[in-house]
Amino acid sequence: MIDIHSHIKLPVKGKKIFNVLTIDDFPKEKGLLFSVGMHPWYLQPQLWNNDFNEFEAVIAKDNVIAIGECGLDWTTVAKPDMQKIVFSKHLHWAEKYNKPLIIHCVKAYNEIIAMCKKANIKQACIIHGYNNNLKIAEQLIKAGFYLSFGAALLENNSNAVQAIKIMPIDKLFLETDDSDASIESIYERAGELLNMNIEDIDRQIEINFDLIFK
Ligand SMILES: [Zn+2]
């Protein structure tokens, strides 16, 4: 079972992309898969070229297979203009290094869609932890985004529970993020909601993964 986005660096049976939030945390372990990016929550009030250069050097490493989480969050302290500059950098890196993006988005879906479109991004863009309404899900699907669902699926009346039901199965990923829930429990719940058995979901997500991380 592939876990596309996790902050918990414990070994698992399947594949897991472990997300690194600051490059000082970048682990030396071999055999793990990483994503690295500048999360909007942790941006410093000043942007320095040096910070970008340091991040870029880590992003270029072979075991960093995706860029992120990065994105836009209109509820956090970092100014929108600065967030856009930083996200543009990540869009540029995605193309330069041929690595998909794992995107954090809060109340900024229009801007994310517009910026990815304007950058003419060829790499896969995965909105992680999707838990929003059907209308936004439809817009994202139409614009070619992948959506990844996590522990919100385990709640009874979450938006995620509704949104997963309209997902084209070839655009779907599942994740644990920072929750204690196991990836198995999330696959099981996704199976119930999609009326599919776990093996079929597992196989399909493997296909989705191989396609974008070729
Ligand atoms: Zn996360």
C-alpha cells in the first residue's frame, strides 16, 4: 500500500513518501522516499536566495522523488505575495527536476489552479489531504490535478467522504499525513466508500504512482 504523504518516519511494508519540512531534518537513511519543500506555515518573514539554494540542493537528490509539501494557505501568517513567490519557485523546480508536486492548499484553490496553469506545468500536481466540497473537487479534477485523501475519510460526515465518491480512480491517492491512523485503515475506508476491494484500490494506486514517478 502506497502512502503518498506522511510526516511520520517509521518504516512500513509498502511505499511511503516521507515529507521533510526543514532541510535540517533531511535524514541520511537510504531506501526511504522523500518529498522536500517550503511549507507556507514555516516561511520566514524574509526570503533569501541562500534559502532557495539550500532547498534546491536537497530537492535535486535522487531519493527526493517529489517536491512539497508546498502551496498557498490564506489562513497562515506569511503574506500572500510572498507565498506566491515561493510556490512559483517550486513550480519551476518541478519542471527543472522532473518531479511531481505535493500541494498544501487552504482557501486558495483558484490561485493554485491559475498558477499551475500559467506555469504550464507538465508534472503531476497532487493536492494532499483533500477535505473540501464537491464543487472545488470537480474544478481540480477538470484542471487535471490528483487528489490525495487521508484520515478525514474516517470521520462520518466529512467533505472528504463525499468528494472521494466522485473521484476518477486514476487520479486518486491515499495518505496518512500527520495522523495516527494506519494507511491500512484508510485504504479499507476508501474501499467501502468506492465500493471496491482493497486489492483493486491498491493495484490502481500503484498504477497511478508508477505513471507519475516513472
Ligand atoms: Zn502534511
